[in-house]
Amino acid sequence: MKGVITVVGKDKVGIIGKVCTLLSEENVNILDISQTILQGYFNMMMIVDLGATETEFTQIVDKLSELGKNIEVDIKLQHEDIFNSMHRI
């Protein structure tokens, strides 16, 4: 199963490292990553493969959300098909 992770917030050191560390600990593979900084605001989008994780999807959602609160950014994880349906033109 694939997912889409978005990270948005004020730029600061360590955002990518902390998100990637959590994903690695949960055995979630990053398939693609794009990030940009626009006038001091950090924006990252990741496509991830959740096929090897033993952790429930909702638990990973909660862990990413909690990490986001700790580092003062907004982190969301959605199933790829739901993300695609929401953003279809």
C-alpha cells in the first residue's frame, strides 16, 4: 500500500531528518520526495510504501501527527488513492 505524506510549517533544522527517522523506525520506505522552502515556509511531499510495516496505518498517522506537534509543523499521511481522489481535476 502506498501513502502520501505532506509536511508544512516554518522552516527549521532537522525536519526532514526527524520525519525520515520515524519512517525508518516503522519500516516505511520512501519512494519519492520533494521539498521546497518558500519565504521561510517548509513544504514537503513524500510518496511512501507502507507494505513492509507491521504498524497499523492509523498508528503511523498518529505518530507523524505527534511528531509534527513536537517540531511545530503539520504532518499528514493519507492513502494514495484517497489523496488522488481528493486532488483530481
